[in-house]
Amino acid sequence: MTTDRKAGRPSLAQVAALSGVSIKTASRALAGEPRVAADTRSRVRDAADQLGYRLNGVARELRRGASTSTLVGLLIGDLANPFYSRLAGGLERALRMRGLQLITASTDEDPEWERRLADALLERRVRGLVIASTATEHAHFAAEHHHGIPFVFVDRPPVALAVDSVLLDNHHGARQAGAHLTAVGHRRIGVVGDLSRLSTHRDRLDGFAEAMRAAGVANWADYLVENAHDVATAERAVLGLLGRAPAPTALFTMNNRITVGALRALRGHPAPPALVGFDEVDLGDLLGVSVVAHDPEEMGRRAARLLLDRIDGHRGPARQVVIPTRLLARGSGERPPASPATTAGS
């Protein structure tokens, strides 16, 4: 028997016909049910492999009476960002221990695309949804939440939706970075931030502003650049700051991708400014990059615990877990201003 690959996905009826059994027997054989002879099971599986047929696992579970599948959805901003890959790793390993499978999708920081992806996952009866949201409000998830679908928001908090969340201590980490740079003597500090609508950006900016007020730096916002979301944009932003007169004597880069852009901009610079980044960067320890560090894997693990609690029946009020940050001084953030003249004008 030959199949036309252009005719669409093969059916269970085709598998049954090729293996010479009934549709019901073919279904049982592929589902691994014990009341199927070994030779029949082998013949059915060989036919399925030949045709390229695979059981619809979600549909099978729903036919058996389950209201949800064994799948958990994760929506993140950027699959290429190491922060999100580490978070997903911590989440996936914890869910795997409970027989759950993680499906990860990237929103590209597009609120409309995020909503469409979330709707598609919910239509497939995912067991729960973990979201690093780029949207500014989440009331549209209220009905699904009311019907028992657990949500956990990571990195960015839910708005107008009372669900569990796991967040970083963004305010404290950014305040640490600002205080660290002013303690070395810096007063002109270039600040390069992410999308201004993101809560993480606003929290980090508030923490940095608090450090500037404590140090008596009144005009710090003169050296602020926002919406540098990707590496290339961040590189251009840093080059622009370095071209000012007077130029900043230090930089605070507000996430890992921005830090990478800054490092590119500083290549070959004869007297690079001091630099503190938020988030760890690849090879940061070898390059001597001072950073505000944290544990993305722990964020994923804690999100999994909250989600599994809800799956197991916990019905208490929404919970918020805060992951601590710590400043790792490796050299780049400890460089003092180049000369006394460059520290004037606070």
C-alpha cells in the first residue's frame, strides 16, 4: 500500500487497513493497552511508522475523560535569551518529575501575539500556563483562571489578575548597582534600559533612581536611554552616550542583552567607562564584567512548585515569591572615573 504525502495526515483507518486489523484494535495497540497480542501490536506499529501516523495524545486523554492534558505551556519573550532558557530548564526539570511536559513559545515581546499563543495553548487544554508577560494587563485570563486553569507569572507580575507569581528583586538589585558606582566616585552614569512599558524596567529604574538620590546626583536622568531592547539597539545607545560631551564615566545596563551590546560598543575603547550589568552574561566571569546576579533556574523551580500546588488542589489566595539578587564585583564596575575633572557636575 502506498500513500500520497500531499493528501494530508494519515488516519487511524489507514493504519488499521495496512495492518489488517480493526480501527479499535489499532487504537488499542498504539495506546499500549495490554489486551493486544504482541505480534498484532508490532504489526500495527510498523504500519503506523510506514505511514507516518501518530496518535493525538491530547484527544486521547480527553476521550478518556480527562479535562486537561499532561502539557504545561510557557510563554517567554525571547527563546534566544539565556535568562529565559535557564528559567525554562529549571521549570521543565521540576515538571518532568511529575510526568508533565513543557511546551515553550516565544512572544517576541508582542502583547497581541502573546494573547494568541496563550489562547492556542488553552484551547489544547494545557494543565497550566507559566507566562513571562509583555502585556500591560491580564484580565482576559480571568475566566480560564475561574474554571481552574492555574497560571503562574514569572519575571513580570500579573495586572488585574490575582494569580501566583515569581519575581526578581529588581528594585534592590538596581539600587545596589547605582550605589556601587557612586561609591567608586561616579556621578555621570549612562543608564541603558529595556522597553519602557515593562514592569522590570520600571522597577529597576526606580531602584537606580533611589541610589542616585541617596548619593545626591540630581541630574542622573540626563544620561538615561530607554527602549534598547536588543543587542544592536543597545550597542548604538552606548555609542551615542560615549559621544556626548561630557561623556558618562560609568554605565548601568539593565539586562543581559543590553550588557552584550555595551560590551560590543566598548571594544577597543582606550579608557572604557565602568560597567555594571543587570543579569549574568555568558563568560561574564572571564571577561571581568560586574553584574547584578540572580538564579533563573530557581525562578523556574519555584514557579513549578506553585503550579503543582494548584494542580494538586491548593485554592488559597495568590502568592508572590521574590528571588533575591546579589552584586558580583569582577572589575568592570570598580573602575574609578578617569580623572578628577570627569567627576564634576553632579
